[in-house]
Amino acid sequence: MIHPEREYMHLNNQTRRQFLAGVGAAGSLLFASGLSTAEAAKPSGPILLEAMPGKANLLDTVKNQTSIWGYDGMVPGRLIRARQGGEVWVRIKNSLPQPTTIHWHGIRIDNAMDGVAGLTQEPVPPGETFDYRFKVPDAGTYWYHPHNLSWEQVARGLYGALIVEEPDAPDVDQDIIAIIDDWRLGEDGAIDEKSFGSIREKAHAGRLGNILSVNGKPMGQFQVRSGERIRLRLINTCNARILKLRFEELTPKVIALDGQPVPSYELDHGLVTIAPAQRVDLLIDMTGAPGITQAITEVSQSRLVAATLNYSQQPALQARTSPLELPGNGLKNPAITSARKVDLIMSGGAMGQADKMTYKGKSYDLRQLVHEHGQVWAFNGNAGMPETPLFSARTGESIAVRMVNETRWPHAMHFHGHHFKEARQGAPWRDTLLMNASETRTVYLHADNPGKWMIHCHMLEHQAGGMGTWFEVNA
């Protein structure tokens, strides 16, 4: 049996030793982005994405390739780039044995295109196709993934990046994307399928892997030049792992969170925490000498080299001294003082205090609910998606959602179709907020996107175990 909490990344030990032996020494490591690119479709035709089985070298060996599900059989799926205000048109073909959808995470999208099975569309059956066609109002870093059986389909590799570019390109030398995932694999490279849907994963931290990948590779390797300024877009596609990334010997500045620009600020001790589904854009001035290698380490459990920044032997460029700030996306601030208040109380899970919950209109004690329906979490005492919304808002109304985490576990709370912010001065816009155990936080949103929108925990096993609800905005 695999115990990811104890054996985290145990199969990467050889890769880690090889890297640690060479830190600071001259070398010529290979660039391995793992990303292929598709520009946003023009009205003449869609981008074609096929959800299908494929293979990945997650253990850095040809012999022990991993069977995955991916868009076009790749992990991650193709990088889709669009211009702010432009259109994305994607045709998904489902060549999987399960129905699927695509959810465009973080985009303030037309509701019919949001990709939530059972709420905004019926899932796409095996062998069928579906067209997603929508405008992209906000520049920034976003991603796409299924929203049907997502706890399994995302864990098998179905995800990709969607980048919406600013009208004027920021002054950087490179724009680098790092899609970070963890996988639960056996030593033969196979995904541990027996643990999918287990009540243990639902009731505890969620599905934690024992192998880390960056852009579908066992270790990310990025070529840089001394003196360069890079934009590094970090995307956490893990089912449940809260990533803690440390940039050694560098001083990155945060310039965007969840796709939305922020006034730039330096990371504290080079450390950034990224919950599942969150994105962080960093601005990094490459201050190392030509020929050296610098590490990006993952330190949530132990120090693991997740990626390397490999300096070429070329002479250093003239370093920039001016700051860089991204233009805002023009989101309308909610009316804090007049916002209508709504409570979202999280309960359940292992070691929780909840003893009774309602599921599909019927009251259960927790043991019975777990045994009969596999549900273990609740919002406001309701497990799973309720028939009635958490709230109904008028277009233009401001809503204050007070979230109370009464559980022993953290939750990455994601709101569809909208960004939100807290009331404190300088609070950033987010679409996914990490709620720590026993924490209470209030977020405010301006309800300006009509439709039915989901709210759920993006620890995907928690969603599967009951942490899902929805709200509606009436036109």
C-alpha cells in the first residue's frame, strides 16, 4: 500500500541526488517544458482537443511509462493562448470510457460554457463532441480541466493552461509556465487506481501523491541567461496538495494572483504557498552568474528539487532596475458596507464534530451517510449539491460570504464565474481561497455574471465527499 504522507516523492530520490551533486556547478541541462501551444481559434474553426488515454514519462524512464488520460493524450494538454477581449473556441472530443466536460478555471465566462456537469451542461458522452466558445475578458493565468468525476479525471492527467495575454506585452525576456502536479504511482510507474474514490481520501487531506511533476516531467528544467527578467506562471493542478515552493538564492516578486494583477511585492524568504487550483505569477530577475544552476524546491513535507533554472554560459545582460506592474482588468469592486450577508459553514471530515447531515433532503447520521452514500462533508449541514442555491443575487448586487471552517482540515474554496476579495486594505482579487482549519474569513463579490455558478472545495476528494453548492445571479 502506498502511504504518500510518509513516502512523498520517494521515487524521485535518484533525480534529486543527481541535481544536488551539481548545484552551483557549470552544466548544460536540457530544456524540457513539456508544453505544446495552440493559439486561440479564429471564427473560421475551433481548436480540437481529444480527451484520450496516453503515456507520460513521470519517472524519467522509458521502461516504466505511466498510462494517463490527457488532452490529445498529453499531460499537460496543449497550452492555449488568447488575447484579452478575444474569443476562445474549443471542440472537445471524448475518447474516454467516462463522460467528461471542460471547465475553464478562473475565467469570467458565459455560464453555458462553464463546463459543470449537471449544472451548466450535460456531460459529454464517450464518442461525442461539444463546442466551447466564449470571450476572455481578463488577461492572466488560467487553466482548464474536467468538471465531471474530476477527482479521478484530473488525477489521471486531464488539465492544461489557458493564458490570456495583455494588449501590451510586459517587459520580460521570457514568459515561462510551470504546471505542477503530484501523482500517486507504484514503482512500476502505474497510477494507483484502487484508491480512487476511497473514503479515507475524502475524509482526510484528499488524494496526495508521491511523485511531483512540472509540465508533465519528473523535474522542470528552464534555460535562462544572467541578467534576464522572466515571468514565471505557477499553476497548482494537484488534487489536494498545498504546494510550498522556495526559490533559493533569488528574490521573486508576486505580480498576479489567480490571474488578477497585484501591486508587486517580494516573497518572504523566497517562499510561496499555492493551494490546489491557485495560480501565482512571479517576476524574477536572474541574478546568478553564467553557467550556474539554481533550484526551485518543494518543501511542504521535505526538501525536494521541483525545478531548476539553468544559466547559459553567455555573458550577463544588463539587469533592469525599473519595477514592472501589470495593468488591472477593471473588475468592479463590491459595495462592502451594503453587501448582503450569507454564511457558508463547513463541517464534517475525520475528527470533525458533525454527527448529522442532510443529503438530498433526508437527514442522516454521519456513519450512515458515509456507508450508504460516501458523503462526509457538508456546507450549512447539507452534503453534496443541494436543489436550492446558497443564495440568489440580482445582477449588480454585492454579496458578503462569511466562510467558517469548523473542520480539522484546510479547504481551497473556489467560486465559479466571479472573482472576490476580502475587505482589508489592499486585499487581492481571487477565485480560490485557502481556508485553514478553524478559520473564519469573509469574502465579497460583485454579482455581475448571470447564471448558475458552483462553489466548492478544490481539494477534489472533498468536493466528491460533499463540499459543493451553488449560487445564481439573475439577469
